[in-house]
Amino acid sequence: MLLWINGPFGGGKTQVAHELRRRLPGSVVCDPEEVGFGLHRMTPKQLRGDFQDLPAWRQGVFEVLDRTLARHPGTVIVPMTVTEPSYFAETVGRLRERGHDVRHFALLAERAEVLRRLRERGFGHAAELIGGKGAALRRESFAVSRLDHCLERLSGEGFGEHVRTDHLGVAEVADRLAASAGLTLAPDTDGPLRARLRRAVVGVRHIRFV
């Protein structure tokens, strides 16, 4: 089974994906951003744009996930924002056409809540140190500039199943996704402090500088 976790940038996809991996034996997280970063590194800076616009990205993501699903015995977890219907069809749609059991979830929250989460992300603290107060949420940032577009697109029927996360913690969202997919997670034994530290580590590990 593949769990594709969609949602706006800053919506909690990566945190939920790693919470699921932690509590679901045999599961693995496959991040399609890595394909995009590789393509960017091969491309001169002046030619770079949104790597999802490259057919090579969509094809590469499909091929890697198709191979992983065919050979890996456990659940495959994919945290990735995709809002363009045709790109969604070329990735999620093609995997389903190949006969894979793909469960898609769009994590949604109010705009103010997503902005609050963006402020708390690890890269936000790093950006403040580099660029001064407010740098993490400057208008030019990709995440903020795409927020309204993401929320509008992902609210459509074509991007169901929708999961509202405004008043849910990471572990609760993971529980909800697992229940919908018919998966049984190991109990969450983290206390508040350990959970916060664990999520801070995940955040720092996924700071992007490319």
C-alpha cells in the first residue's frame, strides 16, 4: 500500500509521514522532493523553476514508486504537495492504473493555522537568524506565496480524502490516516516533551537549502 500525504506547504505532511513510519513496522518514507532536488542540481540556476513542471520529475517519481511498491514488502509513505490535476494523474493516477493500492489524503487547515505552523518549522528559525525578524514568512517565500492556491486546489473533490487538521496533533492525524487505510499503528508512547523533541529533529533534518 502507498499512503500519499498531500497538503499545503507547512501543513504537516512530513511530520505525519515520519510519525506513521515510526509506528508502522516495515514502512518506509519515499520523498519525491529528492528527485526534484537532483534535477535542480543538474540545471543552471537561471533555468530552474518548479521542478514539478519537468516531465522528468513526474516520470521519475512514478518509476521509483512503482519499483518500490513492487519490491518492498511494507507500506510506502509519500509526503508531497501536488495541486496540478494533470501532474496528479501522472503520478498518483498512473500508480493506481498499475494496480497499486494507493490511498491519497489531503491535509487541510485554516490559512492562519498553516501560517502559524510555517513560523514554527525548523527552517523558519534558521531563516530568522540569516535574514532577520520576519524572514521566515516574507511574501517572497515559496511556501507562503503558494498557500492560497494550495488550499483552494486541494479542497476540490479530485483531491480527496480530505482531513481537517486544525485541532489535531501529529499523532492524531497519523491515527486518522491509518484507520482510514485499515492499518494498525503501534501505540503512541511519547510524552509531550519527547514528542516535541522528536518533531524538532524531523524539522531540522528537512530544512531545505536548495
